[in-house]
Amino acid sequence: MEEESITKIIATVGPSSENRNSIKEMINHKVDMFRLNFSWGDYEWFSKVIKIIKEESELSNKYLPIIQDLSGPRVQEKDQHHFGGKENEKIITEKDKKDLEFGIGNNVDYIAMSFVGNKEDIIELRNLIKKQNGNQKIISKIERKKAFENLDEIMEYSDAIMIARGDLGNEFALEEIPFIQHQIIKRANNAKKMVIVATQMMLTMKENPNPSRAEVSDVAYSIIDGADAIMLSEETASGKYPIEAVSYMEKIAINAEKHRKIIKIV
């Protein structure tokens, strides 16, 4: 029997991976969940992709949850984006509400909430889901200083946590990010909440068929640290090697899990 990782691999679907063959191949190379980034794309495109994922999941006899990632009050500048709201502003935009209605109508499994600040944000989203008779689970994205400060209450009200390192890097010094990541993983593990590490895990593979040594270490040590899931963004959404990126992540995960067991024993 082929060895599989325990760590979940999440792939973002985009122009590079939207076709049926790519989705099928990513499933074959052990993707566990698919993410749809609602900062881009229209409903016609999302409908088509959701249909393919569900059909290919059924054909592979696997349950492959779909994450709808709401854009929140983000501001786009060239290739970068950042939090565009004011500190005390509601983070669920009118666009998010329409997108949420679409997501629930298309039976997505998780709603990822951008720029969470406190438990009230999650309660508001949970109420909106209930109003539409949905039962989707909520992933709170930790990408603001305020969210890190309110981490315990956010974890209590969330079903899962995502460490969105790109936006965290806009609010903390870059040299602090590895230690913030470490803290969030440990606290999520203690709270028994699924924790996802995301952003630029294997960004080299957007243009190259192999990751850098630093990226391999980044993915491996995220798993050794206790991450439940690791996520590919641009690598699979707009990169040249989406299937290879997933395959590499699986190989790194299997190896890291073996070492995690040894480290725990020692």
C-alpha cells in the first residue's frame, strides 16, 4: 500500500489548475482539501470548478472538502494586498455576504474568514451562515496583530485556524514570524483546533519544477512543529507546476512525520 501523509495538503485552484485533468491529478497526488480564493474570479467560474471537484472527489471515493476563502476588506496594490479596514470596522463586507450566499448555495464545507480581529467577527459570520441554513465550519485567518492578541478567544469560537503569514508580515517584523507561527501552532494543538500554515510555502515552484532547500525546510519544520495542514496558494493557482508542487509537499510531509515521531520519542 502506498504511503500517505497524515498532514492535510490544501491546494488553491486557479487558472493553472482549473481543468478537470489537473484537479484529478492533484487528487491522485494526495491533495486533501481544495481552496477557492474569492478575491478573484466570478460565480460562473467558481460553479464550474466546484462541480469538477465534487465529481472527481466522488470518482476517487474520497471526501475532499472545499474551502471558500472570503476576501474581506482587503486593498490590492500591484502584487501585494493588505488589510483595508479601520480597526473597529466590521470585517464582513457586502461582497463577502454575497459570496457567502453563493458558497452556502453550492455546499462548500469551510468558510475562511479574512482579517479576523476578535470573537465578535466569528459570531457574526456564524449567524450569517445559520440565517442561510448553512452548517459550514469556520476557519479564522490569523493575519493581524489584533488577532494574535485575541488568539485564545478566536480559537474558542472557530473550528480551525489558518496562519496567513503574508499579511502577518505586514503587521510584525519578518524575523518575528517564525516564532509567532510556533506559538500559534502550539496553542492551537493544546486547544485541539486544526491549524493550517499558509503563504509562500513553496513559492519557487510557481516558476520552477523543484522547491528550494529553504522551502523544503519550511514545510518540514511546520509539520514537525505540529501543523495539521499545509497550504499551497500561487504554487497551484497560477504556477507552472501545480501537480509537482502537490507531489513534493506529500513527499516532504511523509518524511517530516517520521522525524516528528522520533523527536517526540527522544
